[in-house]
Amino acid sequence: MNTSSKILVTGGTGYIGSHTTVELIIQGYDVVIVDNLSNSELFILDRIEEITGVKPAFYDYDLTNRNQIRQIFSEHPDIKGIIHFAASKAVGESVEKPLLYYRNNLNSLINLLEEMQPAGISHFVFSSSCTVYGQPDKLPVTEHAPVKPALSPYGNTKKICEDILKDTIAGGKDINVEALRYFNPIGAHASGLIGELPRGIPNNLVPFITQTAIGIREELKVFGDDYNTPDGSCIRDYIHVVDLAKAHIVALRRMMARENKSKYEMFNLGTGNGYSVLEVIKSFEKVSGHQLNYKIVDRRPGDIEQIWADTTLANNELGWKAELGIDEMMRSSWEWEKKYRNASKKY
Ligand code: UD1
């Protein structure tokens, strides 16, 4: 355990950020969160405190403002590493508002990189995505697979951010980077106190499933059953958000133990198993006891047919392996949805 390290978590009140903050605190790290609350809620800080007994320092700041980053670093000169989650992430919205996506996602990264070195910080974990692979030619997909042209401005920002990080190190900056390529994070903390909380109509499958089951949405639309897969629906590698959160701490510790302060690594974070949309629905129905109201509709433009991860590199190099299966992912998502909605009715 490293009890002395202070970590800046950007986007720490968001879905993956809040789960990672909880794991960091449990493992003895001191956490400072910066989040502009554009897609998350302040009460998540109280929930983090309820789970861990610790309320992290919090800044409602915007990373596109360099002065605000500088202020955080000057108030916390002992920050040793950054885990950078904060980003706009809705694929459809990015098509309508590309400049917003490029401005937010690229400027935030550049500002952090420019300010971290004068502040004496050399460790950086970046949230990347399997979206950089597009539809891979070979499955399961390894980190050596070619990066394909992005299908959306959002996807493009992930690719460009990876390039910015690589070029920054190649240009001689003494920083350590772990780029973590997430597959499809779902599930919620076992306490049911934090989980995915999309604003408005969810874009992603699992929040749409749980909101349909609880009665907020009328029916789930399954986008296509004529793909070249066993049951015709798309296949993804769903990973429990708590497994994903734990990988960040392992990656951070690996960098901090390293002598050489100028290295870029990337890892696939998935389970290595692919599930179709219809299999996800079946798992949900089994663990919840609810029959889900769904219908098959046309394909969603931009969806790839199937992808799942080769996780050998993360397993061998990080010594990390996802432990929780699809039923546990669906069970915890459902527990979170029920607990959150019941509490909201009360207040
Ligand atoms: C997308 C992004 C990914 C991002 C992730 C989480 C791409 C190509 N993918 O993944 O980078 O990390 O969101 O924000 O940019 N589905 C339905 N009905 C629904 C919703 C989804 O059938 O109402 C299906 C989709 O067709 C897909 C699967 O469920 O086959 C998963 O979709 P979704 O949860 O939106 O994630 P991705 O599109 O895989």
C-alpha cells in the first residue's frame, strides 16, 4: 500500500471516476477531484464518503481553463499522479457538436500536460477506448491491431489524445503514461451507492435496460438482429466498472515503481469475453426476475458488429484480471438503479 501519494482524479464524480476514487481511497491514496459537473452530480462526493469514510478534496473547475489547473497544483504541491477521466463522451452528440468535443477533450489534455511538469508531476493515466480499433480484422483484438479511422469526432478525440501523449514523450518530456483502452464498462459498486447516472435519455445499452425495467422508458430498442453473429445482434466485451477501477490503481503503482520516467504503455481492459445484446438482456432478465419490454429495430448507424479484447498483455504485465462476470454486472446495475430511484422518490 502506498499511503503517502496524492492523486488528482479528473472527472472524479463521473461514472468510472467515482468508482476509481473509491478504490484509490480504500488502497490508501489521498484523492483530489476536479470535475465541472457537466455530466455528474455533486452528491456523488457524499456517496464516496459514505462508502470509504473519506470525502475527497473537490474543485468544480474546468480543465479547459489553465489557470484553474495551476491553482489546484499550487494548492496541492504534493500531487504525484493524474488519472484523467474528464471528457465529453456521447458519440451522437459529438457528431452534432464536433468543435465542442475537440475543444473539451483535446484542450483539457494539453493543459494538464503543460501544467503537470512544472508542478513536478510525472505519472499520467489516460482513459482511452476500444473505439480506436473500429471493427478489427482479427478477434480477439490485441494492442498491436491497427488503429482505424474514427467513426465519430468522439472516437477521433481518443485517437488524437493517444497521439498527443505519445508525441509528448517522444519530444523528450519526462512523463510516464498508461493509456487504458476500455471495452464496455457497466455495473455498479456493490453498495448500490454509486453507479452510472446518465442525464436524459441514455445512449448506452445497460442504463437503457435498467431504466426500461424500472418504468422510466417504455421499451428498449435492440439495434439490429441481422449482423453476422450467432444470434444476429452485436457483440461487445462488457467489463464491470469495479474491475476497471482496480486496473487504474495497478497501472498507477506500476508507473510509480518505475525508475525510467519516460514511457508510454497501453493496455486493453476487458474480460476477454464477448456477449451479444440479446445475451445481455437474457442475463438481466435472469438476475432481476423482470421480463424486459424490447423490440428489434434497424441497425444504429456507426455501430460495429463485434469486438472483444485479448487481455493477455494486461493479465501478464499488470498482473490484473477482470473477476466479475456478466450476471454480476447486470445484478449490480439493477441494484443501483432500484436504490437510486427509490431514494429519489423519497426526497
Ligand atoms: C460506445 C462507444 C465507446 C464508449 C461507450 C461508452 C463507439 C464505437 N463506441 O460503445 O467508445 O466507450 O459507448 O460510452 O464509439 N444497443 C441497443 N439498444 C440501445 C443501446 C445500445 O441495442 O438502446 C446496442 C448497440 O447497438 C451495441 C450495444 O448495445 O451493440 C452496446 O452499445 P453502447 O452501450 O451504446 O456502447 P458502444 O456503442 O459499444
